[in-house]
Amino acid sequence: KVSLPIYVPGVDWEVIAIILGSSLFVDVTSKSGLFTWVAVKLTKLSGGDPLRLLVLYGVMTVVFSAVLNNVTAMIIVGSLTGVSLKKLNREEKLLGFLLVEGLLTNVGGLLTLISSVPNIIVGKTAGIEFMDFFFKAAPYVVIATLVTLWLGAKLFKISSIRDEMEKASARALVASFDEKEGIESPGFFRFGAVMTFIFIATVATTSQLPVISELGLGFVALAFGGIMLVRYKAVADRFYKAIDWDLLFFFVCLFAVINVMEHAQVLHLIGEWLKPILSLGDSTGPASLLVTSAVASSVTDNIPLAAMLAKILANMPEVAANPDSPYWWAVIFGANLGGNLTPIGSASTLVAVTIIHKYELKLSFAGFVKVALPYALLQLALAVVYLLATT
């Protein structure tokens, strides 16, 4: 019999495996040029029209945030936005584009179970299946995306080109973009495209696949990450070095700390503080928890918040036994959307602000809050209404 220190089984190793495997898969696949190819193709499809470009880039941000991760999505789309608008002589619209894209990364982070770390932590604790998560979140993501794009176009005065000569000039400018520029190997590009499709399909159907359903999402993520590393073996060592080991050890230690807090009855005490919110009823209770967790995640990291609240809810029998409980979804919506209230609320909004400053655009902390507040409040209001309407 082997006895392990309490903090070893206290770590949720499947979550660590999902983060590690997904990060490896995305990092290696991005070297194929697949994501840049998609981005440039959409730029050409816009014909250089600012409003159409905003819509296409916004949708691309949401999809990339769901399939990849928020930070990677913001880096890819944000970089291309700067290049595109500069080429189209529309640099005055850059702040509006980057801000809307930054806000949409957190909306896109709601789309799938593996889109963001809070989703992974809360979804796994609640026992929510991948497809159940998608079908529950997708309608809200579609509505919130459309509303955010509409508000962005209105507030930043982004409109379509009406002059025919300007249209022709814009089309000529975007036509000069080369989508194949980032493709080093056509074979690896095709392999990356096929594997991305298979990876998404496998993750979506993990619970229905024999054998794999018993191994879990962590095994799937690590397996696909390993396959891509083997395929890209010539320089695989750079990806071992590029892995964010600090982030992984942060999660290991976070789970250990939360486990100790549980044994020390700290989580029980916090749960007692939350009881007034949870006892407000099936409508007011989840709505209050959503808003509270959103405000909390706007001033602190949403990952520890999601992990702590997930553990507290798991200790409440009436919530833990029901994966469809509105309280789980209140934490998921609040933890993701709270990142839009301040520039430090999520890593992707911080990246968006960094790109804004890179282009020497002025935007202070207070300035971000002032500009982003209408979007964040509207998204949270929609989330509350959606949560109450679907539970």
C-alpha cells in the first residue's frame, strides 16, 4: 500500500492534462500556418469594407477563442487587424476593432467545454458533457456576439464604404494579401487541418466513444498533442521549452491550496457566506451568483475563483447531483464575462490592451473600464436573462 500526501490526490490531474495537451496541440498546429491562412482568407472575403471586416474578424475571434484559447485568438486576430487596417488606411478605427475583439474573446470562451480554464474546472466538477455544454452555451454566444458587434459599430462609428472608387481601391489592397505566406510545408498544413477537425470531433464525442470515454478528455488532449509533436519532430524540443510550465505548476499548487482550504473548513465557511445568495430561490439565487462572480473575477484571476466556487458547489448535495443546475452555469458565465469589466479581468483582455499600446494608442485602466462598461453590462444582462429563461 502506497500512502501519498493529501495534496497529490487533491490535484485534479485531468484538468492539468487537458491544459497541457491542448496547449501543445494548438502551439504545434499553429506552425502549419492553418490559422493565419483562415484569417487572411476572411480578410479577402471582406473586400476591405470596414463594417464587413469588423463582423468577420469578430466571428473569427469567437471561433478561434472556442477552438484554440482566448490568448492565442487575440494574438492572431489582433496582429492581423493591425496589418489590415494600416494597409487599408483605416488606422483611426484600430482602437475600436481591437477593443471589440478583446471583449469577444471572453464571449467565445463560453462556447465549448475546453474554450477556457474556468469552463474545464467547473464543467468537469459538475459532470457536464462536451456537447451538452455546447448546446447550452451556443445560443447565448451567438446573441452576445451580434449585440457586441452592433454596439461596437455604433459607438466607434464603423460603417460600410459607399463610394464605388473607394470600394474598388479597398478590394485591390486586400487582394494583395498572401494567405500562403505563413505555410512552410503544404504537407504539414494539410495534416494540421485534418488533425484539427479530428481533434474537435473526438473531444465532442469522447463520452460516446468506447474505451476513450473511460480514459477521459485529458488522455485525448495529451494524445493529440503527442501526435502533433511526433509529426513535427525535427524541432519538437522547442515546444517542450515553450510550454508555460509556470501556468501548469500554478494550477497544481492552486488545487493543492483549495484542497487544504477544504480540509481546514475554509470553503465551508465561504459556503456559509454564500448561503444567503443560494437561498434566494431558483431565479434570484443564480442571477445574484452570476453577477457576484463576474464582479469578483474582474478584479482577480477568474481561475482561482472558478476553482473555489466549483468546490463549494460540489459540497452542496442539491447542486452537485444536478449537472443542469443554474448555479453551475452562473459561475461559468460570471467567471468568463467578468473579464470584460477591467483590463486585468482576463489574460486575453490584457493581451488586447498590450496590442493597443504597441500601436501607440492611448488607453488607460480607467479609460478601458469607461469604454468597455456598456459592452460588459449588456453582456451580463443578456446572460442573466438567458440563464433565467433556460433553467
